[in-house]
Amino acid sequence: MKTKLGPKLESLFKLIPMNYDVIWDTCCDHGHLGLACLENNKAGKVIFVDQVPKIIEELSLKLDKIAGLSRERYELQSIPAQEIILENKNNLVCISGVGGEEVIVIIKNLNGKFDLHISPQYHLFEVRRFLNDIGFKMIKEELRFEGKFGRELLYLSKDGPFKIDPIGKDLFDLKDERHLNYIKGITQHLKRIKDNDALAYYEALF
């Protein structure tokens, strides 16, 4: 792999199977995930989407430097992610590095058949509830740490084998201090905003 990925993106990359026609990278960490997918032939085509023109311009320069890469294998779109128009193919949409509320907005505006590969920064409870309500199922989920920050990685499909747990309770190792601190941070936030519904699920872990 030529593109260097941090722990979160490397884990996201490893979760992606090699059976998608199109991978949509909503410029997770400036398109590094999509670049790695191209370099390792994870999909027939990768479409990079970002509403910041400078990021798209920088990506274009990086793509030009990949030896032997056909322009038919990628596309660059300088638009908000919620304006994506999916191709009538086997799509995987990757969303990472943004808050849960934005993740929900993006997904609400997608039409057609697609799987999801997401890692919201916040509001995981709301994201999980929303995805369950619109018929998604879990394929695989992981909890990865970058320094002291935990990130939940969710790979989902409407044909997935598992029901979405409200908090992903099987992710947590209660003997691991990092996991305990991660849960503590969430519960403290939920207490501050008085979200007793979500709080009850986390407190039930102990």
C-alpha cells in the first residue's frame, strides 16, 4: 500500500471487500481511503466527493502521479456529499471524519442501492437508530483507537446478517481501560444533555 493510512482508516480499508463496482469516498481524511482502494484494486471505480475545490484539486494531482492508473477508474466531484447521485451499480458509500448528524443528512439524500462504510465522530446512538429505522443491518463493526480517541467503524447493508445494536455493546471490553474511558466520555456527555434513553443502554453494560 503506497498511501499511508492511520489506524482508523487502515481498519476501514481492511473491512472493504473486493466486490464493489463503485466506491464513493466522501473525502475521508482528504481522500486517502479512496486512494488506497485504487492502489489495491478494491473496486472497479472510485469516486471522490468533496465540496472544497482545493481538496479536489490536490487529489487530482495525487491521482496523476499514480503510475498506470487509468482515468476511467476514478472520478472527482466537487459537490456536497448529500448531492451524490449513485450509479446504477454495486455501490459502497464511505463516510468518515464528520459528525453523526451530518452522516444522517448525507444518507437521507442517497437514492438507489448502496452499502455503507461509516465512522461518525459523534452521535453514534442517533446514527444507529436512524440506520435501523431505514432497514440497514450490520455486517461488521469495530472499535479502533487513534491515541486516546476511540472511533466506531460500521460496515452495513440492507442485506446484512445482524441487527444493529443501539450502542454496539459487543464492541466493548470492560477490562480495557481505553474502552472504559471511551464509554465514560459518552455517558458524561449524555448526562450533560439529559439523554436518558441512550444513557440507559450504556449504564446497562455494567
